[in-house]
Amino acid sequence: MASASPRLGLMLIEAGLITEEQLKTAMQSPNGHTLGRALVELGFVTEADIAHTLADKLHLRFSDLGTVDVDPHAVTLVPEDLAQKYNLLPIGFEDETLVVAMADPANIFAIDDLRIVTGREIQPVVATESDLVAALGKLTEMDKSVEQIVETAAEEEAAVEGAAPSGEEEEADNAPVVKLVNLIITEGARERAGDIHIEPQEKDVRIRFRIDGVLHEIMRSPKQVQNGIISRVKILAGMDIAERRVPQDGRFGVTVDKRSIDFRVATLPTIHGEKIVLRLLEKENVLISLDELGFLPSTLERFKSSFTKPYGAILVTGPTGSGKTTTLYGALTLLNAPEKNLITVEDPVEYRLPGLNQVQVNVRAGMTFAAGLRSILRHDPDIVMIGEIRDQETALIAVESALTGHLVLSTLHTNSAAAALTRLTEMGVEPFLISSAVDCIVAQRLARRLCRDCRQEYTPELQGLQKIGFPLEGDEAPRLFKAGGCKKCNNTGYKGRIGLYEALLVNDEIERLTVDRGTADQMHRAAIEDGMVTMREDGFEKVRQGITSVEEIMRVLI
């Protein structure tokens, strides 16, 4: 019989979620599951139904473990076997009370055991069972490596007591530290992280992964292994481990699950030590289609129309990590033909496409964007792709190349398509050159896709939609989708990302405004009059199609 709390079953019956017959069936489950798990597997309720009913009936908070910063000191108060037995996770403190996430907070035996073991009063909060299983699994794997490191570090400290301190090189070669760094890198790759953040804090080191554009705390490691972790990563990236006062950049490559991955590494000195960010880039050859990136048909048609000219500049703008380079490669895939000479200069070469001549920037050797661009123009290119316009020299060469028979594709960091024109002016390029050279600007962001397995349909409040400017058809609110949470999406409700775009075509009016040094707002309005769909409108259309949620669009664009 499934182990269960009778109170849980009664609460679900009172809420109208199950019948007495369904409760009896679940309690007779032969699999030894908890009552909640049995009810879910029989299809009587969802995990979200159970969690929110418990929170409501018991007047408790609901906790989404995917967004909670778990206090490692709280975790250590409860033995692992007890946490696994009752499927619970201590997540923090409120004064002297221990806050514990539980799938079944009505289980008085679990709370009594916790009170005895910890010597503290217990404040339960409600979490879904699968959230707890996933969190406990990750903590268990990480904790084993961390414990080994702490023990080894303590032994070494005792062994060298009274002797001269060992160098960082020796500390970085410490086997447990190597194992922990390897674990962090491997987990980052398997979790589809775009970035790994290693952040020294006052009392420990925080490890976070950016997954689908959102940071999630994965673990915290003890302060005494901070130098070892940082030194190990710096050695992998070919940095100077003795230099801690200035930022450094480096890179290295590894293979995880037969996937070749490049890591771009950057350090930044902070008051608690050097913060490290590792950006993950897959090296494998790819063929990227613009149709798969999420363009609306009208926006894609405008973008493709700019490819028809044999010369001119096409710019893709947006913040760091918004997928600009991926969009450029999608365009290059369309333009790549045997009769064309395509040359790129990038930092780094993120994708490898057959038929392209790809040049890697190497600042230490004097191979900058500007130097590389000057050189490749002597190699008779038809199409030139510049990874990023960072300075006046690169901007001038790119604009002049676009005016002298080359099709130039590049990226720029601005918040909107129209702002790219004013940004080039601010960089020192003459407005009359910009107006003649630039043909099309695409601005973009990345929004998380709703998980198709657990998204939930609902009818939002009409007033709320009107407040944010959501386009309505008639006086009734449309049926939309919001995030749920399941194992396939790590209980975040989202899986993967989709682009939000706006494509500005430089027409006569925008040329005039550029020459007259008009504002970005004036150019933006002129582009809308010319038929441009804004990123906001693009995002709302994808909400209407059930691809993403209103909350995600507001997070990304507001």
C-alpha cells in the first residue's frame, strides 16, 4: 500500500480534485509510492494541483525550487537519508526557524522527526514532488564531490602547518578540485547552459548556470577551495594564475557526451576574489535555417529582401547573448554559393560552415577586427561578415566596404533597430555615409519557449492585457498559455528559446532622418509607418500562438 498522509487525501477531496473512490484506488497502489505520486500516476490530479491545494488549505507558501537560492547551511542540518525518506529539502532560515520545502507538509511524522534531529522549529513550505526529487539528486551528486574536497583540503592544511604555503599551481592540481571543476563543466553542458558563473561570496563560492537566458543557482562550495577552483579554470584557459588584479580572457575546448564544446573564459577581480564566467559554444558544423529561428513571415520577408543587393550593410543588433551571431549565420547559409567568395572575421568562430573562409581574431598577435577586415578586403571577397563592430575604425571600414561593392554583415550592441543608426553616428561615422551604406537592421531578443508537455491554457484578465498593450480582437480576452512545470523542462515550464525580431529597412525617409541626425524614436516611428513589426508586437503574436507566455515577453522586453 502506498505510504500516505490521510490529511492529504481529505484535503484533495474537499477541494473537489479527487473522489473517495479515487483516493481508495491510490492508497491501494502496489508500487509503494506516496499518495501524491500514486494520484498523479493514475491521472487523477497533477503535481501542481496537489501543491497549490496543500498551500491553500494549510495556509502555507508555495516554493518554486527552480528559482529559490537554497542555503547550504540549512541543507547540512538534515541527514541525507532523512531528506530522501520524506522527500523534503531544507532551503533556509527565518530567524531561528528552519524553512523546509515538502511535497506533503501535512505529514506530522516528518515534521516531528525534523524537529528532533535539528533542534529547531520547522516552517514547512510546499513544493512539487518532482521538484524535490530533482533538487535532492543534484545536491547529492554535488555534495559528494564537495565533501571530498573539504576533507582533502583540511588534511593538506594540517600537513603543511608551519611550512611555507604551497603555490596556487599545486592547489590547482589537487585531484578533488579537478574533479569538482570537471563536474561543473560537464553538468553545465548537459543542462544546456549558455554560461557558467563561478562567483566568490563572503563565506562560500556560488555556482550558477544560465539556462535559456535565466540564471539558476546550482551549488555552493566552501570558501577554502575557492583559490583551487579559480586556478584550475585559469590553467585550463591558458591564463596567468599569478595575476589576480586585472581581468583576463582565455578559452579551452572539451568533449562532453561526444559533443565538442568551446569555452570562452573571462575573469573579473571582485572584493571576495576573482569571478569567472565560462560561455559554452558548440564547435560542430551546423546548417542554420532562418525559418527555424522564429521569424514571423512578414519580418522574414523584409529581412530576406535586403540580400538581393550585391552590396550594402546588413546589421543585427541586440544585447549580449541575444542570438545575433546565429541570425547572421542563418543569413550566410542562404548566401553561401560556389560562385561567391565569403570571408568572416570573428571572435571567436562560433559555428563552422563549409564553404566559408573563417578568420579568428587574436588581439595578442595584433589580429583585431579592423586589422583582419583590412586584410580580407585584399582577398577579393563578395560577402564579408564581421563578428562585431566595436570601435570607430571597424565601423568606418565596414561602411566604406558596403559602399564599394561588398555585401557586409555585422552585429552591433543597441536596444532597437533604429538605435543602430544613431550609434554609428556616435562612433564617428559620417551620417551621409551611414544613410547610403546601411540597407537593413534587424533587432532581436531571445524569449524562452513554453514546454509543450506541461504548458497550461488559461484566460487572462482583460484589463491586464489592455494595460500592457496586448492586441485584442473584440471585447473578450483570448485563451493563452502559461508555464507549468515537468521533468522534461526541469520544472521551469520552459524548454528552449525563440527569437523576437524587428526588421528596419532604410527607406528615403529614414535616410533623410539619418543625414539630419534625427533621433532613434523618429526613425523608429518612420519604420513602423513603412510596415515594420516591432519586437513587442512580434512577441505578443508568439504569445497568441502559444509559443511563449505574456510573463516571458514582459521579462525580456520591458
